[in-house]
Amino acid sequence: MKGAQSPRLLAALAVAGVVQQGQSLGTVLPPLEARCAPRDRALLLELSYGTLRWYPRLDRLLGLLLDRPLKPRQAKLKALLLVGFHQLLNLRIPPHAAIHETVAAVTGLGEPHAKGLVNGVLRNLDRHRDRLLQQLDDDPVAATAHPAWLLALLREAWGDASDHLLAANNGHPPFTLRVNLQRISRAQCLQRLVEAGLEGVPGTLADSAITLQSACPVSQLPGFEQGLVSVQDEAAQLAAILLDPQPGERLLDACAAPGGKSAALLERQPGLAELVAIDIDAARLQQVRDTLQRCALDATLMAADALDLASWWDGRPFDRILLDAPCSATGVIRRHPDIKLLRRESDIAPLAARQRALLEALWPTLASGGRLLYATCSVLPAENAAVVADFLADHADARTAPLPITGSVASAIGCQLLPTPGGPDGFYYALLEKR
């Protein structure tokens, strides 16, 4: 590719975009990928995601190796150093190659005079690795690679179980498929995967789930373009199963983007009278439209704020509602490691207030005897059981229905799944019935 740039340089720009500008990795990375040679794009992704995954640890390590901190204007240089650290500590790249290529990338930052600094710092890390890592392990933030506020909340909520949760957050997420069981069986799909040279194992929570041994481009998945399979975490697949839509019912997916759960509901029950999918973000609603089109499914789509009933509700009640509420996404950190840097403890209370407001607003749209499934991809009780408990206290016509989910941990109300290495993401579910 003519004019391609170093994947290390581009990864540094991606990390700096998250840390310095507060942008999500999903926003900053795509234009940078376009500047990377196709053969190097997998490395770019690993360097970007991996550096952010371990950022709290790598940042503390940099403090041990520098006599004085870098200036704020040197954010990109700092990011490049941390990209170098990730290579030396976590990847199977020979140290001499990692150091040489990272130093060479300094030129692209417009700071060629900093080559000596980058070279010296990386060589010192390689030379004194064991001693430095031992120092890091004495610091809880560095040892767990989680910001102090989040670490404290997870320890408080989950005690000893938080060790496995933290380990899962620092691992690579599994690559899981949802099979459209209306059109192909899971056994048939597994066979097609084998024929395509892909290994998969059936899920244990969802009858539609298959987890592949390793990730691959969706273009390599047999049946993807035809809507036979979709990419969706197994815990997320439970939404359609737990809501259990029935023929002839009218459903609402209240925060629908990017559309995976809408598609799963329609696949689970093709006999629905109507599925209404709304989202406050018109651009993201296009993702829902694209997903449904690929899967040959149909729904009524509206760009609207679920809190503003007058702007979208026609007054006809829904038999079932899925409220996949906006949340801290602390259950999917391994998929979005930038959450460690973008989220703040001060975000949690406003998120919980919006979640409570959404429950309050949508409850009148639910038919008598109907069911509302409250879901988040958070592992913080303040956004989950506490929100539902507060709602139940104010609504005598609401009660919870049992949700026997294998592998869930104890929760005051509803079911909480914690992320597990190689297993499902962290998700919370509570099923409310209208008396």
C-alpha cells in the first residue's frame, strides 16, 4: 500500500485520541486503519486495544522509568512509549524488533529529537523488567490494570469474585455467533464452520450460541451475508430468550442500536404482530436498519428519545418491552478497553437516574399482564438491582419474575452475569411483570 504508515505510529495516535481528546476507540481507529497497510492492520488493532487494556499498569510503569513526567503537549510521545511497553511485556515480538520499530515511529510524531529518549526508556524496561514488574505488583491499580475508583466499586460489590472479573476484563473477548434457528440448526451451522476451516463449540447459556476458537473477519463466516449467523455475545443473546416473545404480540425494543437484540427477537419469534425499535441516535439507528436488512427481517424503526412518549408512542400498548438501558458498560470492558479511561465514578449516578427515568416512562406503554425485560451490560449494582428495587418500591402493579440463568451470581433482584475468561460478557437482567 503506497504511503502506508507505521502501525506503531498509528496505534500511538489512536491511544492519544482516547486519552487526550476523550474520544472512543471506535471513533478514532477507523480513519487510522485506512492509513495502515492491510498486512499490518491486525497488529494495529492489537497495539491499540492492548495498550488501552493495560493502560493503568503501563502508565505507572512509565512513571518508574522517567526522571520527570512528560509534558501534556507530549501526549502522542507518551502514547508511543506505552505502545512500546505493550510490545515488550505482552506480545511475542522480539525485543530488538519492538524497540527498533517503535523508535523509528518517533519521526512520524514530528519529534525526531525524542528518539534517544524512546530508545533509552525501552531498553531500560527490557534490561530491568523483573525488578520493575515486581514494583508494579505492589500497587493495586498497576497490578489489576484498573482505575482506582472502578477497582474499589468492583471489590465492594463482588468481593473475592472480583478477581476473576478483573482477569476477564484484561483478556481478549470470545468471538461468539448467534445462529438463526428459524433457518438453520446449530448442528448444521457447526458443520458449515468446520467445512470453512473454522472451529467452534456450542454455547452453554443460549441455544443459539456458538463460540469460535479464534476471531475472524465476518466475510469468512458461512451464511453471514445471508443472515444465517450474526456476531453477538452469548450473554446478550439471552435477552430474546428471557423475554420469550409469543406469536401475535407487539414488542418494543426501546434502545435498539446497533440492532443485534432486535434481530434476535425477530428470529426467535417470526410470528410477531410488530416489533417497534427506537433509538435516540438517528445515525446509530441506521445500523439497526442495516442489520435487519442483512438478516431479511422487518421492524418499525423510529429515531426518538424513549423518554418523550409524545414523539413516538401511538397509544397502543406493548405486550413485551426490552429496555437495554444506556449504562457504564463495565461488563464489556474487554471489548471496549477505552472504558477504563473514558468512564468516571461521577458518571454512575447520572446513568442510574436515566435508567430509572426510562423505566418510569416506558411502564405506561406496557399492557396489563405484559412483561418488561430490564437489561444492562454493567456489573455495578447501582445501575442494576438498585435501579429496579427503587422502581418496584414506587409501583405496586410491578413484580419480578424468576430468571433461572446458569452461572449468574447472587443479586438482590434479577440476575447478574459477570464476565468470565473465554465465557460470556457481564450482563444484568430483571424481568418485570405488570399485574
